[in-house]
Amino acid sequence: MKYAIAIDFGSTFTKLVIIDMEEKRVIHSDKVPSTVGSDAAVGMNQCFDIAKEKIGKEEFDKAMKLASSSAAGGLRMAVIGLTKSLSLMAGEAAALGAGAKVVANYMGNLTEENIRELENSSAEILLFGGGYEHGNQTMVLHNAKVIAESTLRIPIIYCGNSDVASDIRRMMLSRKKQCFIVENMIPKLGEMNVEPVQEVIRNLFLQRITDMKGFDQVKKAFDNDFTPTPKAVLDAGELLSKGTERESGLGQLMIIDIGGATTDVYSMNSNKRYLGAKLTGLEEPYEKRTVEGDLGMRESSGSVITEKYLPEAEEKSGMNADKIKQSIEHRMKEHDFLPNTDEEQKLDNCIAAIAIRQAARRHAGYVRKSYTAGCNLFQIGKNLTEITTIIGTGGILVFNKDAAALLKEVEKKDTDENILIPEKVSPYLDTEYVLFAAGLLREKDEETALSIMKNSLKRCE
């Protein structure tokens, strides 16, 4: 087998990457308009035709074929926990690490208003946790009763105190709700156990993909189970950072992915204590992903350019406030809009800059002063201060002459006194959309997966 063909089924484009396994390099990358809304096979066959033209039908037939998907906005999840600092945070970490998008979250006792909101949300899976092992039962059982009596008809994953797991399963099944019981996400204070949850999430993702038009036939063309695109990128980032037994990686790094509706931030680094601060909350994973659903280039651009950022947008774009608001409204309605003037391009850059700036700071941890004897600082969240490598992906960055300046919005500013953000970064671009492909290839051949990333990522200045 000389070649591997990786395809990503997105909502806007279906992307193709052809990899020469012997030379360990990408020989072609391309994209076609997505057809997942009508028939996914159409876009797939267009990509396959391109691949046949590049490597010949005989080699195409022998090639390994791998696929990922973020179609229809990815897998949308709701998370319920007991406290924001523990079970809710662990639930979000489990969902995001599996490649899902959190569209609703609740903590404490669920109210009637909470459950009505949940019933009307776009959530496709409910992640329900709470309580250490042999800990809280009352609040967990209250929430289980409210969920069971609701009109929700989505899979429910329970990953809380196992003492009440059988009771909760009985409640859900008596109301004909699909319920999965897995190990507790937080078996004890400060410890996270998210792998069992993530395995169920990925299986449910595969079921959902199969139900989408055309995917029942499309999946037969590939040699892997469909992977959520963000999970593939997370896997690629970890490999690029850590390397393999034979070849070193790049070390600590961040990845920024800006889309029309969200900005995803990935960090790959150990969470070191900042100036000897005391770590609080849950242990931070080496590879972490966050998704900001209010920071995007099109659908959510209105929540990026708020009144607070209008003066900056006026200065950078050259437009007045009224024209900016009209332009933002147009972006929110016309998701395929492409800037056709210098002013509109500058406004796009401004949206991207603010989205990156905010998303990176939400992803980062922070420190606060402590008045406890023997402890001057508390550290909450992940310390990113030693990261120097940042990789940008997504159309607004890949095709932008100002990409370096946009990515440097991650860097620490005078107003970031307590935020654990990088001091100075070296920016790179995923110009060939190689990250998802490397993530897919990692399980098959991690040496080649690492090599194609090192050879394809481009430094930008």
C-alpha cells in the first residue's frame, strides 16, 4: 500500500488529503463543496475522482481510506453536574475531548425552567454526572427524577456516583429513555476518569453519522470508523507535541481553529505550577480542547463585535459603527459571505483577532492572590505561559496574508496580569489541512502521521 486517502466531511466543504506512505509526505490536498445535507456520497465521489486522477485508479483501489466528520455542526451535547468547579467542568472536558460541542450546561438542582430549556435545545446527547464515589446522592436523584419525567428523547449517559446508578437506570428505562451507565467521571477529589464516557460518546457519534443521508453507504468505503473531526485534530496535536519513540515532537503547543460559528482552542502541555502557586480544582489534561460557541466568523460574529469592541472595529476597518452593524448582520444571515472590499476584509480580520484573543484567554488558567498562611497564590486552570508554538487552521487564517498578526493575538498583553497566557509565540499554518488527516492516520502509522505534519506546517511571519 503506497497511498492513504483522508477525507473530512464538513458542513461547508468536504476536504481531501492524499498521503504518500513511502515518502511520508502529502502529495495533494483539495476540497469540494459539502453535500452532507443532501447526499454525502456526492462529495465523497468528487474527492475520490480527484484522487484517482492524481495517483491512478489502480493505486486508488489499493489505498487506505480514512474519514472524519464535523457535519451538521458536530455532535451537540448538554452537560449536567452538581458544581461548576468539579462535575460540570469534568463533564465538559469529557465531551470536548471526545470531539463534541457543549450547547447547554447546568449545575445543582435542575429546575422546571432548566428542563424546559433543555427540551428546546439542540442537544443530541445528555451527559449527566455528579457526586464522588459514595458521596452525594440526594441532588443526583432529584436531577434524575426531573430528567426521567421530562419529554427528552435523546441518549443519556450517567457518569456520577455509582451508588445510585442502578436506581437512575431504572428511572430512565421506566420512561423509555435510552440510558448508558459508565464509571464515575470523578471517582475522588481532584481525579478525572473521562475515557469510559468518551468511548460511549464516540459510539453514539457513529450511530448519528450512519443516520445522516448517504452515510450508511459512505462508511463502507473507508477502513476506519468515522471520527469526529475535533477528536482527530486533538490526536494530531498530541502526536505533534510528544512525538514518537523514534522522532521527537515540537514540544508544548497550541492550535487555533476558527470557523463560522465557533473558535476551537487546543493546548498540548503539562500544567506546571505558576510561581509556586497552589493548584486548585480538577487536574488539567496534557491535551485539552475548548470550544467557544459565541466566537465565530459568520453565525456568531454578532457576539464577537459587541458594543465593547465597536471602537476597535471602527479603527481597524475604517467603517463607521452603523456600517459595521449592517455588515455583521449580513454575515450572520449569509454564512457563505466572502469579503469583496478592503474594508470588509479588514473587518473580517478584526473579527478573527478578537475571537482568537478571547478564546485563548478563556482556554487559559489564571492565578489569584491567597490570604492563606504559607500560600501566596492559587492557580485555577491550565498554565500556558511556556508555550511558544501556535498553529492556525481554518479558512480565515490559512488564506490570510495577516495570519501571523492574528495568531499573535494569543500573546500576553498589559491587561492580562493574572491570566496564564503565552508571552511570545511562533506562528505556523496548517495550509494543507493536514491536521485532521494526521489524526486519522495516527492509529495506522504514527511515524508517517508525524512526518506529514512536520513537512506540511508552514511558519508565517
